[in-house]
Amino acid sequence: MDINYRIENILKVLDQIPDRSITVFGDFCLDKYLYINSARNERSLETGHIAYQVDRKSLFPGAGGTVAGNLRALGASVFCVGLVGDDGEGYELLEGLDKIGAETGLMVRSKDIMTGTYIKPMLGSDDQPYSEIDRIDIRNFKKTSHELEDRLLKNLEKALAVSEGIVVTDQFLELDYSVVTGRIRNELAMLPRRYPDKVFYADSRGFVRDYRNIIVKCNQFELPGADSGSMENDSGSERHDKEAILKDGAELLTVNGCAVVVTSGANGAYIFEGDTVDFIPAFKVEGPIDIVGAGDATSAGVILGKTLGLSLPDSVLLGCCISSITIRQLGVTGTATIGQIKQQLAKR
């Protein structure tokens, strides 16, 4: 299909976004940026190590929170269903979600877990630009209890009753250590039959092969069967292996039984659906970029497009457009506006 025709389809429905209600289900994290002014470094008297001095910080809801942020920035209503600890990071995460206007009443809070947090120290000074140094992660390394799974599934049912679609954010690689456990994936597989009028979409880093009856998305390195080493050139940078993507994507479609989206960085995205394979070229982006959250921004566009009645390829084009806008926002978890989307589509 001509790309201009796809753009026309998107432009026709953008004004309907405020009428959409979407559930973001899965892993929510806090992105905590700590800006360290190197000119203020001190030597610790107790240890002799450098004591870095933070002179400001920025907090953003990450993972599912990034999806929610992009949806809210475009005007959609968002219901959040995930796990949060009874800790300071949990308070900051919920406060961040409340600030963007997402509904957090269905988040499950527990003293038994820590709130997932990416602590990102940014080192710089008045004379030097800030850049990220070694990150500190707060995660849970124990299995999610049956009781928490029950609470999550109960709240998911409540959210589905008032939503047109659900996007699953499956962030972590450890089996059963977070929201989207094996049991919950099995439950998700049965929901499309019970709710045939809803759109179901999952973005999974490590378990995309375990989903059934749901549109699934991963990147070329997360695609089952992909050898990440074969996806790099001699300099270690990403290369485009179309033949491998087509082969492994088709195999995943057979397993999943619904549809598959495989993103390929600056190249674009492949859509496997029925007997067809579509390819959406990426938007050209110049200048410095920050790809953190790019996949979440894409997912926000895909679920939004599908709930607006767009085809899956048209929805992926919308997702690629949103992602191309957010990656140009450095040092923050970026979002896009409808005006920016229209402007970017006009350049295509």
C-alpha cells in the first residue's frame, strides 16, 4: 500500500484519540535521573572514595509508564495495572503517573516487593554536557506470589470493562519475577475470546514466544531464533538482517496465531499478519538521539492506532512516527503531541 495512503488514514483518526481508553498492564518502573556536578565532587573522609554531589534530579514513569505517558500526551485515557512497592520509589512512581493524568487506582501495592527503578547518574558540569554513567537498578529477584497474581488479574478485568484495548509491557527477562508471569500469560491468551471487541497487544523482551492469540511485538534481537551476534557488523554496531527477520518472524507468527511486529531500529518494522508481510520504513532522524524508551513509544502508537480502527501496518507507521519524535528528546523520557505527529507525517 502507498505510504501516502497510510498517512491519510492516520490523519483522519487523530482527532478521535481523546475518545480512546487504554489499559497499560505489566511492568512499571521509575526512571530516576540524578545530575551530578563534577565540579562539586568531594573525597569521603570515611572511605577515601569520591562522594558525588547531586544538584538536581528528574523523575519519570518508565517501562509501562513510558507507554502511559505517550498515550496521555496524545489525549487518550489510561488505566494502569501493575505492581508497586510500599516504598519511596513507589510513591514517586505513582505520583509521576498521577501527574500525567493516568488512572492509578488499579495498581497493586505490596510490602513484599521493591518498586522497579532505573537510577541513572548523569555526570557533567556547568562547562560539560551531562552524560549517563554506570546505572543502578532496583529489581525483584524472587517469584511473584499467587496472591499478587490474583490481585493483578482481578484489577485487569476491572480495567478491561472500561477500555477499548490493552497493551502488555513485559519488561524483565527473569521468569515469573515480575507482573507478567507464566500463569498470567496463559490467562491473557484466553481473554481475546472473552472480549472479542477489545484490542490485545504485548511488547515482550524475553518471552514473546510464550504469547498466544495476541498481537506481539519485539525487536530484531529479541526475536526467537535470532543470533544477536549475527546482527552486528565488524564494528559491533547494528546491521539489518532481512532474511533472518523474515524467517524467524514467520515462525513466530505460526506459534502465536495472531500477528507479529518486529522492529529493526533505524531501518523500520516488519508486520506479519495472515499470509502477508508488510514493511514500514523508519522515519529519518538527524542529530543526536536517545533511544531509551523508543520501543515503548512505538507500542503506544500501535495500540492507539488499533483502537482507532487502523490496520496493523497503519498503526505501526503511527508508532514509528511517535518513536522518531521521542528519541530526539535527550535526557528525558520523551513524549509526542498530535501537532508533532502531524508535522512529522507531513515530512514523509
